[in-house]
Amino acid sequence: QAAVLMQDGPELALRATEPANALMDEGAWAAARWAATNGVATGRGTSTLPSASWRFLPMRTVRGGTGVLGVTGAVFDPPMLQALEALADQAAIALERVRLAGASARNAAMEETQGLRTALLNSLSHDLRTPLTGIRGAAETLRGSWESLSAAVRADLLLSIEQDTARMARFLSNIMDLTRLESGQVRPRLA
């Protein structure tokens, strides 16, 4: 029988067994925890907790322990121990590669998100500046030339201000919607 136990914070979690219904008693769990904590083989055939029915080998990388490999029901002669240690080392390396690949993917996604955020802010800056310029120009014209402008021109300038203000309100509403989506406040309904 074999078991793979992974570090899950300060505790060990049973991730896989062969056969699938293999069970470990409390002595085996104690040996597994000792192996994970101290980075040494424990259990059957060792000088640490030899009464355990399982033998546990730490799975370690340069970054620290990732878990332990446990085996029971085998003859622990030197070739078998060498093979088990090699297997534990290979499993640790494979798990580290999976962890690093996940971290790399998260970093790439964060960089892409930051790039998209920058592009969005640049676009929004331009899109907000245009109506603001129109509003400012119309307001300055109205303030400086109110008496000399015809009623139709004043109405046209006021309509321009209203339209540009509505345009800015739509942009700001879209920004708020994006913020709520990004923060998880709004959940999209996919169909």
C-alpha cells in the first residue's frame, strides 16, 4: 500500500492512496507528521517511531517540504529504499513544477490584467476629456456671450452640455459596472 500526504498549511492532508481504500492508523499519522516536520524518514524500519506500520519519506525541494510518501507492506531492503527515496524526490520535483507553473500562470494573468487596466484607463481618460472639453467650451461661451447669443444658439449650447453630461454619466456607469464585476459583487449569468 502507498499514500501521498501533502502539506496543507501546518497540517498534512491525505491526497492519494493505492489501493484507494488504504487506511492509516493514528501511529502512522504521527510518523507522517514527524517526517513532514523534521524532513527525515520515519516509521517502520527507522529509528524514529519504528512501531508504525508505515514508512514515511519526506518529499522535499530547495523551497522546503511539500509532503510525505508513505509505504506499507513492502520489504525495505536497500534497493527498495533507494527506489522509494528516488520516487519521493521525483514526486517532490513534479509537485514543485506544478506549483511554479501555477504561480507563473497567475503572474502572467496579473500582468495581462494590469496591461488591460492601463489601456482602459488611457481610453477612458480620452473619452472623458472630449465631453469635458465640449461642456467647458459651451459653458464659457454662454457665460461670456449670453446677451449677444440668440435663443436658438443658447438652447443649442445647453443641449450640447446636457448631451455631453449624459455621455460622461454613461462612461462613469460603465466604470462602476466594471469595478463591481472585477470585485465579484456582480455575477454574470452565462447563457
